[in-house]
Amino acid sequence: MSLVEEPAPPPDQRRVVAAIIGVLVVAVVLVARLWYLQIVCGEELLNASEQNRTRITRRIPPRGVIMDATGKVLASTRARIVVRVMPDERGRVPGVLARLAELLGVPEADLRQAYADNRVDAFQPVPVASDIGLEAATRIEENRYALPGVVVGPEPVRAYLVGAAFGHVLGYVGQCSPRDLQTRAAAGYVRGDTCGKSGVEGGPYDGALRGKDGALAVEVDALGRVRGELASRDARPGAVLKLSIRADLQAVAYRELRAQVGSRRSGALVAMDPNTGGVLALVSVPSFDPGEFAGGISKARWQELQDDPRKPLINRAVGSATAPGSVFKVITAIAGLETGRTSIHDGTYCSGVIYLGRWPKRCHRRSGHGAVGFTEAIAKSCDVFFYRLGQRLGPTTLAGYARRMGLGARTGADIAGGEVAGVVPDPAWKRRRGLGPWVGGDTVDYGIGQAMLACTPIQICAAVAAIANDGTLYVPQLVASVTTYGDGSTSRTQPARPKVARRLDLRPQTLAAVRGGMEAVVAPGGTGTRCAIPGVRVAGKTGTAERRARGDRVNDAWFVGFAPADRPRIVVCVYLEEGGHGGENAAPIARAVMAHYLRVDAGAERASGRSDD
């Protein structure tokens, strides 16, 4: 037996390495967890801990006021009672929505759906019911002890002070869709908010109308009951928009157009100031009452509007493009004078028909007009004169001048409502769409405003306004000024300056010759005598556009004109779907609108001591 102690065997290296790796893994997991909790979730956990004792809620600003050119309020706000539920309280206390549904007398499924649709995050109160009435609000307050996290209070909501005459001008508001939240994120909208959908409400000023959120921080107890206010920031009201629209003129336009259209057809009217591009009236019939949308339209009513065969939600002033018919002849005339293909001394003989090979192309006056000159051809809307002028110009030149006058492109008007560009065809356009080659019949039809040409009333109105004002094509604008609010009671009013789309660079003698022909339209012997106003020089152009509908041929009626012809103050374009002849049915509507505007405008000038004479 040895007296020397044997040394301990060396440790197993594999176990040592395994132990070290185990310690390192535990350390990494702990560090990762701490990093996740403090860095990744730090802000959320801090907010959650703060919510145990404080609650921060949004203060929704009142949407901005919209008024007409004279200061008459068209759209404002009112208060409604809204029920909201705190997400954290609902999670801790089940059955809150069931109790609320019982007190409100509504299906619990509706509240659950509203909660799911409007929930923003874990901390913001979720609106589940609106416009509940004072009696229902009192019932909820009386049962507050059983409804932790339920908040009942006022909220501003849109109120419209006018009816269907302003449906397409003002548009309507509605709950923001996912697409709205993406495209309008800069305006501060969140789920459950209300935003503009069409008209001025949904146009480029929607963000300004919205205003800026405020906030309220309060201290709450474990049951969610408010114990005191900690801090607050007032909401900033939305901007005040003053329109160039005249409420009295809008009412006249709507009344006249609706009377002519009746209950089965549709139409549109646009009136502009030719010197600024300011829109004085804009009407589309049939229309809708924007007040139906203010507090949220019912599904049944929305479906009714969608199913209406006349499509009242379509703004036909900007969103419906059709052949303009003979009102386009003023552009054909401009193209002819500018290119030298015709002159004011040009003339032709109208026998009532021309032949393209064996195919006859007839004038609207089957017996013909006889010998007609340039001015008389416009005045009597002689198709034969413009058939031949169209042949001399050709489709490419006609298309070029149409685009120069703003056709075939959106005008850029400050209104939402599906503005369309329309169609300015040419041979390449026709080929691209598989419609076959361009033929001679297309060219002569082009000269009188047919041949696949499609324009909106606002495009025609803007183009004729440029003829009236010596060649400046303005962007139509409905908003005349914007008043925004800063901190406290400070405000700033910014006028909306006229926007020039382009200068047409047309010769003065060209514009003078076309205006002379348009005056002859309204004079005795012309096609637009029903637009004549005693004591006022009026210029205009009638149009009757033929198209197929329901397997038959129908005529759409057009009229566009301005007054006074020597110093224009107003341009009016009228479109009547299946309205017959423009001179018979559209011209009297334009006359009523012009006469009203000039009478009121002249009275205001006399009262202020101003005069252009």
C-alpha cells in the first residue's frame, strides 16, 4: 500500500464544455429577453403601465365650415352622443358589450362588429355606437358600475344645411375605408374616423377641413372611473372654405334643370366666371341629399341609391362624357380659321346632303340652308358647311385643336367625384382599340362633334370660357378662399388664386369671328333664340348629339353660351340626356341661369357704386 495519495483524475473536457455552453445559452436567453422587454416592447409596456393610472383620449376636431360666395353656411357640425369602450377594460371584464347591447336595444353582434372595425390599438377608446340619444345615454350612466371602461360623451358630426341641390357640389362624408387610411395618412385619419368621399368634402381640401386632433389625459382608478384631469390640448377646428358657388344661382339651376329632366332622364349644368375660372353653379340631376350621409347612411338606403337606374351618385357635370354634337363646331371653326382652311368670307351651298361615295351624309335641316357663309353656318348650325370643313382639316388637326382647348383630359377641378378625361379620337386611337381603320365618315362626323368624341359639361364650359375671355383656359375652381386656424384664436385667410391651364395663343381675329357667329346663334334666325335676354348681348351654341341607347337612336341636347357677349361675366353649359334639340330644351335653362346671375350681379354693383360701363 502506497503512502503517496493518488492525484484526482482530470475532469472530463466534454462535460466542462457542455457546462460552459449551457451557461452561455442561459445568459444569452436572459439578455435577449431583457433586450426584448426593455428595447422592443419598452414603449408599449410603459404605456400599459401608465394606462393603469392615466388615460389619454383623442379630442376630435369639428370639421370645417363650408359656405357659399355670399357667406351663407352650407355645411357645419353638430354634436352627437357616442359610446366608446376601452380595449384593456373589455379584456379584463368580459360581457361589457353584451350589457351595452341590452341597454341600447341593439344586437350584440352589431357592437362586436363595430368594435372589430374601429379598434386602433390597445389604448384608444373604440367607438361602438353613435347618435344614441339622451335616454340611452342616461341608462348607460345609471349602470356605470357594471360597465367598466365604457365612455359616453359628445363628438362633432357633419351637418348639412342644404338639400339635394348641393348634393354633388358638397358631396358627402363617410367612415374611412382602408384605402382612405393609406392615401390620407398625412391628414391624421385613423380607423373609425369620418372623411370626405366626394364633392368638395372629398377634394384636395379634405385634410384642411378635418382639422387637428386634441388630447385629454385623465387619472382613472382600477375600475376605469375618472378621478381627475391631468392635462389637455384643444382640438384645432377644420378650415373654413368659402366657395365661388352662389347658393341662389345653384337653386335656380337645380330647379330649372330638374323641371326639364323630369323623373326619368338626367342632365348637368356648369356655370363659370370666364375671367377667373371660378365655378358659379354646378348641378347634376338626379341628385341626393348629403344630409343622409352625415350620421352614417343605412345599408338599405345606400343599396337603394346604388340600384337606382339613373345613378344619382354620378356627378354628370364632371364624371359623364358623351358626344357634344354641334357645340363642338366652334372648335372646328377655330381650327379652320387658324390653319387657313376657312375664313370669315368662306361660304358653301347646303342642299341638305353630301355624298361619301354612295353614302349620304345629311344636314339636320333636310331641305338644306342654301348658300351660307361662315357666320351664318355657325348661327344656323349647318352640318354641310362643317362636314366639308372637317374634310379639309382632317382628323389629326381636329384632334390637335380639341386637345388644345382642354378636351380629352381632366380639367383638374378641385372636386372629388370621378372626373373623367373623355375621348379625343384620331386614327391611331381607333386602331389601338381595335375599331378598324379611320374612314371618311368618321372625319365628317368629327367636324360636327360626333365620331367617338366624348366630352364632359365642365370641359365644354371651360373651353368656351377661354373663347369668351380672349384665349385663357382656366382650371375650374369651386373654392374661393380657405381660412385656417392656428393656436389660440389666430386665423389666416388665403384666397384661391386663378389657375391658368394654358394660353391658347389664338389670333384675336379668330376669337372675334367665332364670338360673332355665336352671337348670331342667339339672334333672330339662329338656332338658340330661346336663350335671348332682352337688353343683353348673349352668345351661344346649340348642340344635338345622336347616339344609340337601348337599341334605338336618341338625341342628347346641349347648349353653351356666355353673357354679356361684349364683356362676359358668366358662361353656362347645359347637358340633357335624351333631351331632344339643344335650342329647344337646353337653351331656356341657360337663359334662366344667366338672367338671374346678371340681374343679381347688376343689383350688387349698383348698390356698391361699381360699374364696368
